[in-house]
Amino acid sequence: MSRFWSPLVHDLKPYVPGEQPRIEGLVKLNTNESPFGPSPRAMAAISAAANEALRLYPDPQALALRETLAAYHGVSPAQVFVGNGSDEVLAHAFAALLKHEAPLLFPDISYSFYPVYCRLFGIEHVTVPLDATLAIDPADYRRPAGAIILPNPNAPTGVALSRAQIAGLLAEHPDIPVVIDEAYVDFGGESAIPLIADHPNLLVVQTMSKSRGLAGLRVGYAIGDVALIEALVRVKDSFNSYPLGRPAQAGAIASVEDEAFFQAGRAAVIATRERMTQGLVELGFEVLPSAANFVFARRPGHEGAALTAALRERAVLVRHFAGPRTADYLRISVGTEPQVDRLLSALAEIVGEG
Ligand SMILES: *Cc1c(COP(=O)(O)O)cnc(C)c1O
């Protein structure tokens, strides 16, 4: 607190990112990073971009990257917006598209950055409870709304809506912006990108941080109708014209071009997720059906906070969210096979089945 602060700052409630501690031999399953890292081709492109040209500003429009993403997703470059991580893309979407007279709707259990942006940008919002199975029911969004944002698959539950369900939601809300945050879509979800052609109110946001192992590079993007993209560009160019440096643009392009590495990585995560789920069920956990690179699981008779602390003592980090409907659960990222073995043996010890 300081008298030098702008009044706005007093009222902010900043997002708390998962910790990045230095613990020897740590099994880090708390921030949904990729266990495999980036494509070797992306790393080579990043190194190659670290040259004398760094003297010059990067392309403010990141046209080469937008062309690569457009070709990959079957849209035009004018339908693609890129930013410094999808968090920045989302921030611009909140400012550019989601502030209206009627409230913004999003699920009560969802990405905890959404209420943070609402405060920062002064956006009135209403949270819509997940159903009894902790899934999103699109029918619950039939209420006055200025805009809607949902992660699909949802975070931190991992539960996905089908593309048909998203199409149903769009059919019911043709006159307001709908943003689908697809940070985890590559692990078993169905992207809404094919719906963009028929829905000028749909913005789909994706990231290179999870399925492409590039959380440290900070590249995210949005795809939608050109008018929505134009709104994002107007906000971006009122904030930071150069959100992506030269190495980030080069590395992101090379990552998209390495389809074989991408496919192998996501297939491995999905296979390990299924084995991890099986192992958790054998230890008495209830595991929500996940289409993401993490699972949301609880063990009756054990509090989430206590389990998290006991795992931490064994150098296994998972994420816990306080709150009435989430406090029992652990959100556990899918790691490598040996990391999952460490997780399961630590949990066996803790719940007394070891
Ligand atoms: C991780 C995540 C993001 C943001 O990722 P970036 O690293 O900023 O691209 C956005 N939405 C959800 C739901 C996430 O879990």
C-alpha cells in the first residue's frame, strides 16, 4: 500500500500463478507444463534468431507467424491474432470484446484469471455454477448476458464440451461475443475453430504453452472473424506494438511446422493420462473425465490441502484450489512415466495403500 498508487491498484486481486520452486529431485505437476519440452526444430529456430538482427524491432504484426497459423488452421491471416502468451490475448479480448452493459458470464469453477481481468478492466460479471458432475451445462447460460467466456476443456476440471454443444451455445447467443479458451484442446477436446466460418461472434483462443511445450516462450493466439481480430489489434496497438520478439516468432513458426513432434507429444500425454487415472482409481480416488493434460481428482476421507502438503513433503508438487466445491480436489498435471510412478507411490504411502 502506498499513497503513490493509482486508486485502481488498491482494488486489484492479482492472479496467483502456480509456484516454480527450486527443490532437488522435484516432480513438478502443478502448472500443466509439457513434460517433453519444445520441438528440437523450435529450439534451433530460437537459437538461430538470437543474432545481430535483435538490434531491430520485430515485425509488429508477426505476419509470418500469422500466415503459418492461418495455413495450419485453414483460415486467413486476417483471422489470426498473436500475443505474448494466451493470457495477454485473453486480456485484450476482455478489454476489446467482453465489456458490455449486460454482465459477462463464465463458469463458477474455471480459469481464475477471468475474475482478475474483470477487476482490472471494470467488467461486471456473473458466474454460472457447474452442474452436479462439475461439467458446464450450456442450458445454464440462457440468461441476460453481454458476452460469454469458457475454457474448453474447462480448467481446472479437465471436462470438455463437444463441438456440437459449443455450436448449440452459439446458436442460442448469436448477438453477443463468445470466447472459447482452448488452452488444453489438443489433449482430446474438439476445437471450435470450424464453427468460426458461420459464427462472426466466436473467438477461439489457443496457446503454445501446453501442447507445444513452449510456456517459457510466451506465445498465444486467437482465431475469429476479421472484425473481432481488428478489435484485438486496436487494443494491442494501444498497449504494446511488439508483444512477440524475434526469437518467439521464429520458434513458434518452427513449432507449428514440426507436426510429427507435436502429434507424438500429445499422444504420449494422453496415454500417460489414462495410466495415471487408472493408478489413481486403484488408490481410491474419484477422477473427473479429463480431455486435458491434467486430471482433477479427490480421495474421499482425505482433504485436498492435506494431500497437497503431504505430497510436497515427498517433493511432488500438485495444485490445490481452496473454495467450497474445489477444496477436496487435487489438480495433477500429466508428467513423464517416471514422474507418474513417483506420484502414485507417494500417494500410496499417504493414503496407506503402499
Ligand atoms: C495455461 C492457460 C492459459 C494461458 O496460457 P499462456 O501460457 O498465457 O498462453 C489460458 N487459459 C487457460 C485455461 C490456461 O490453463
